[in-house]
Amino acid sequence: MVESNNGNSDWHIVSTLVENKPGVLFRVTNLFRARNFNIESITVGLTEQKDLSRMTITTKSDEKTLDQLVKQLRKLIDVVEVKVLDLDKSVYRELALLKMKAVDPTTRSEIMNYANIFRGNIIDIGKETITVEITGTPDKIDAFMNLVEQYGIAQLARTGVSALPRGAEL
């Protein structure tokens, strides 16, 4: 059985080590599509072993569906390892870029203050816009977005979650 996420039982982070070669991402996402599972976010990048990539997939599902998904992922030939991370025993972050409308100095100042409170960075200022980079848990990014949506979010890009287990666990 798959571990629970203590209180957030429908949101899960699946960490998958896969061979770093063409077609693997397609096979993994096709498995989700074929079984009608939705991917909330997916990030893929090299690991400390150059022949392996880590896919971090977030999905919302019940335990039974998640258990089926993990079993199906483990059957794929290019998949080396699949773990469902316990949110309380993991470090996970996401990056978001938000471009907001900011035509007057008061609005710019307020957005800059909010960005500072959330430890965000102002990465671009135009004549009518300001772009903020914010890193944190998805909840933190959602909270920032809710706070600044009154100014008008012109564009948004989110990377998806990257995660690792805490401490000595590998």
C-alpha cells in the first residue's frame, strides 16, 4: 500500500527515477492518459547519475487509484524506481513567475511589498507591468497569487513541484 500524506490524502507527490533517454517522458505520460489519471504538475531533470532522470509528478487521487498508478509505473521498462513521498517527510518546492499590471507607483510599491513579505524577487519592471519570481510550496504560491490577483495577473508560469525526501532517506 502507498503511504498517506497526513491530512492531505488526495494530493500526492510521485518521485520516479527513469532512464535518461528519448521517449521515456512520453511513455510515462501516456500511461497516465491511457488510465485516465490527471497530472497536476510534472518536472523532469538530470540526477547525480547522468544516465538517470528524476520525474516528480503531482497528482490528486484516492489511495486505491494511486496504488494502481504506482504499480503500472513500476511495470514500465525504463522506470528504475517509483516512490510516493510523504509530504511531512519531504522537501518540495515550486517556482512561479507572475507578470502583473502595475501602471501607477502605488500599485508597484504594494506589489513590491507583498513580494518582499513572501521572499519573492522582482525580476522585471516595465512601463505598465512588474514581474515577480516566487519560490515555495504550492500553497505559498497560491497564497501570493490570491493576494495580488486584485492588481491583475497578466501572465503566469509555474514550473511544477520538485521534491526529495528529508534527511538520510534516499
